[in-house]
Amino acid sequence: MLVKDGKVYELIDKIKTHYTNNIYNRYMRKALITMQIPQSTWDLIDSMSERAEFYKVQGYQFDELYERIIAAAQFIFHARKEVMPNMRHLLSGGADTFFTRSAGESGADRVLAEMALKNFPVNIKIFSDLVNELYFHVVELDRAAHKNKQPIFEKIPELKNLGQYLVTEE
């Protein structure tokens, strides 16, 4: 069954915009690519952010949406565990030189890089909240679409760990 729901598309657009502008941007990319996540997870995240228009026309299968939600949640988990505690080190190449100017870098770039670094935990939290909102909306649609049958989300064991991936340990 295809999911063609305006709120799903709206949430995916918000996720895509937030991910592209605030998380996987030129300032944070160097640290994020060090995460130990499979290429398939990166591909699913990319398909959510880069192929959204294709899916607006085609629609999503429930299992496709859940795969992307799981991939985003795993990304969030690894970003919190592997990147956030070591951001300055990962972005500096070992020394605390992240904020030193390189040739051709403007003062504005330096300020933007510092903002990206300082706001990364908040941006991951926002990303997590958006993914969680998408998940609960898709579950609602799944239940409505499968009133007399088992919903798809109950058949996907990885979704049982979703809360652990999305919740911050503070």
C-alpha cells in the first residue's frame, strides 16, 4: 500500500532541510563521516533528503518509510555517541585548530563554523524530534491502513530500538 500523505511529505521536507542546513553541512561533514555506520544507512538518509520529490510523485511503501526512519535514528545515535563528545578533535584533525583561519577562509566562515559546532547538539535534538514526529505519524497511518491486519511496524524488529536511538541520555 502506497503512502501519499501531505503531513508525511511536510515532515520529510522539514527533516531534509534541517539535515542539509544544520547537520550535514560543510562545517560538520568532516566529523560526521567518521561515524561507524554502514553505507546502506547513509544511502537511506540520502534518499530521504535527495529523492523526496521522486517519492512525492510515487508515494512511499510503509516499509520504505520505516527503513528511512530507522536509518535517521541510527545516524542520531551515532552522532551523539561518536561525534558530540569528540567534535572539536574530529574537526581539527587532532589539535585544537578548528577555529584557526586557513588560507582563503573569511571571518564570516569562521563564525559560521563556530556556530555549527556550538549548535550541533541542539540541531541533533531538533532532528531527533522531527524523526520521532514522522515515526508516530506513519504509525498512525499504518494502523489506519491495516485495521483488520497486523500493521507493518509490528513486523519490523528494529523499530523496537527506536526510542533508544532517539532519546538523549542527559
